[in-house]
Amino acid sequence: MDFSLTDEQRMIQDLAREFADREIAPFSVQSDIDKSFPLAIQQKALEVGLVNISLPAEYGGAGLGCLEVALVTEQLCRACLGIGTTLCINVLAAEPILQAGNEAQKRAYFGRLAAGEFASFALTEPGAGSDSAAIRTTAKRVAGGYELTGSKIWISNASLASLMVVFAKTDPAAGHKGISAFIVERDSAGLSVGEPLGKMGQRAAPTCEVFFDQVFVPEANRLGAEGEGFSIAMRTFDQSRPMVAAFGLGLTQRCVDESMAYATERKSMGKRLIDHQAIAHRLADMRIRLEASRLLTYQAAWLADQGQRNTVQASIAKAFTSDAAMWAATEAIQIFGGMGYSTEYPVEKLFRDAKVLQIYEGTSEIQRNIIAREMERA
């Protein structure tokens, strides 16, 4: 058993850390205030090779694995979870094409992503969050393809995306077995995207409603066979959840960094905060959960790269890191005391950014359902 990274992995980790400190961190606060994503950062990240790194090399990507994605994601999200999420979330839209796309689809769409276009993964609906099988968007067969009618909500990067992977019911009576997946062009007639939704945190990451009014999608844009959409989505999550776990890992690392810096500088009752055992124990517990988060995240990613089924490990990593990040952000504010509640310091933003980690990509409760189900099957 070897827990060390390769030289190449350390290089890309260092590159991501340096880029995050130089290009992301200075814009984090203002982007949160403006509720906007600074597009220039995406171009710079593209130029140094930090986006779309999991796309196969034959289609213009770097051909790197799930672990490398986690390493990069951790560093970018340490600087800003909103900006980091926006830079990394293309993986979620690319994975269904990688999982179920044919050669023509991969060549057409991976090339565009490698060139810098954004894409969205459109599954969640107003009445179907955790219960993906309850989606109501329909895909009606027509001559040459399908007509999509319905709506989606909380779709990451929808306002930036030039294409979307959309899940819709081709057989509304068949439950999850009636869901199919489609690649849909953003400029399709009848497709409209709402303004970015107001959010508590991760404000630099645009998240929107998407509406489909008899949107025509050619049959050539269906991913896999009819009825395979739910399976495609679940396989995608096995690959993407280690990345989302790395979102939480990066934020927890930032909580540790900020708390340590404050606790070693700030004095109370004549001594540094860290010299008070109550504070020292909080910091130690933060470090414990950070290290556990890192090991769980890297394990889930490593299993995916080995071609092994990682459903349980991906859910464990996602649930643990999300909960740890929310806990660490709460502890960071407590360590900062009254100043932690002030916008003068970064921990209040970390707190706001952390909460949704326990909700999107499958809530912490859903992850526990998955874990329990897999335990019963074992």
C-alpha cells in the first residue's frame, strides 16, 4: 500500500496551488459580492492546463484521471469554492458523454470543451431533487428526434454553457427506467435560461433555471439507448463525487489555514488563542477531519482510476467531506469569535459556501441511503 503521489501528480498539484493563490484568491471576495464569475480566470486556467483535464488525450484533453481531478479541485476550491466549482464542474457534463457517448459525439463535443466552452449537467427539477426518478421533463418522439418539454433548476453554469446534458422522460410511466439522456445545444429554439438564482453562498458560481418548450433534439444527440439515462447519471456520480468531495476538502483546508493563522496571532487573556487548550483542541479536531477527508477522497478517486466499483467509497467521501467542511466552517467562526461573523474576515464566506456541499450532488442523507443499501447487498 502506497500513499505517496507520483512526481507528475505533485507537479499538477503544485501548479494548481500556485494558480489558485495567484489568479483566484485575489478575486474571491469581490466575485462573491458581485455574484459573478470572472471569465478571464477560466481562460487563464485553460492556458495552463487546469480545466477539462479528464478529457481523453485523443479528443484534446490531458487524459488524466479522477485522482488528478481531485488534486486540482482541492487547490482551486481552497482559494474560492464558487470560482473553483465553476472551473471544475464541466467534468460533470463531460462524464455522461464519456460513459455513454459514441465516437461521433465524443469527437464533436469533447473538442469544444477542450477549446474552452462550458457545459451543464441538467437533471434536478423543482419537484425532483434527491428523487431523480421523479423528474417530469419529457422527451417526445417526433420525426428525426425528440421534443423536450419541461424545466430544470439549480443547473450549474447554465448561463455560461453552450451545451447541456439533459435528462428527460421518454417513457413517463416507467419510473427511473423511463429516463433518457440527451446532448442539447444551448441555442436550440425553445430553450431558455433564467437569470442566476440568488444564493447564500458560492455566489461566483452561476446556477440557473432552464426551460424547454418543445425543444427539438436530433436522435443523434441521444446518449445511449432510451431508458438508460438514470443508469448513466448514477455512473456519472460515481466518477464525479470524488471531485465534489474535493470541493469540501479544499474548503476544510482553508478553514484550517485561516484558523491557525488567527489563533497564533490573536491574543486573549494574555496569551495566544492557540495556547488555550479549548482552542488548541478545536484546531486539532479540524486537522483530524481534514486528514480523514483527504484519505477518503483520494481513495474514492483512486478506485475509479483503477476501474473498480467505487459507489460506496464515493458516497462515503462525499458525505464525510461535506459534513466535515460545514463543521470546520462553524468551528472557524467560533475560533474567530465576533470577528468571524464580520465580512472583514474570510470565515463567514467559508461558512456560507460550505452549506450547499451537504445538499447538491446528492444530499448527505442520500449518501447514507446509498451506503446502507450497498451494505445490505454485500
